[in-house]
Amino acid sequence: MMSSMIRFGALALLAGVLLSRAVPAGAAHLACKQHATFGLGRGPDLGTAMNNAIQNWRVRTSGAYGAAYGNYYNALNYGRRCNRTGGLTYCRVWASPCR
């Protein structure tokens, strides 16, 4: 019998793979940067760690390319990877920023 943590991890991995191939509506009209930027986050649970990683991505991307590129949900070729170590969850997100 598979533990609930392993099932959750497998589902999270599958969701990450599927979401990494998602393309925002109207993507053909977006102006995108060629190279992906990344963000790191940590927290006591997956939701907090993911939110922190996306916020870090927004800050780094806005600083590099301007505020118009700082919306993670407009980005292309995005992905996420998280793991749990020592009672904390660590996440890394990456995406090619678009405006």
C-alpha cells in the first residue's frame, strides 16, 4: 500500500509535468524573454513554499526585466520542483517571463 505522502508526491510531480507544458491564453500575443528565470522558496508546507518561490521569481524577474514581466501566470515554459527536508518544504520555480 502506497503511503499518502508518496501518493501526494506522485500527484504533485504529475501536476508539475502537466503544468510545465501549459500555455497561457493568447500566448501568441505575448512578448517573452528567451531565457527562464528562477525563484526559490521555503515554508512549513507545500502551499507556503510554493507561494514564496513564486514571489521570489516575481521580484527577481521584475528586477531584471521590469514590472511588466513579473507575472508568473503569464510566463511560458514554466515548471516547479519541491521537496521536504528537515520539517520544511523547499520549492524552486522557473519560467520564461512574458508581458
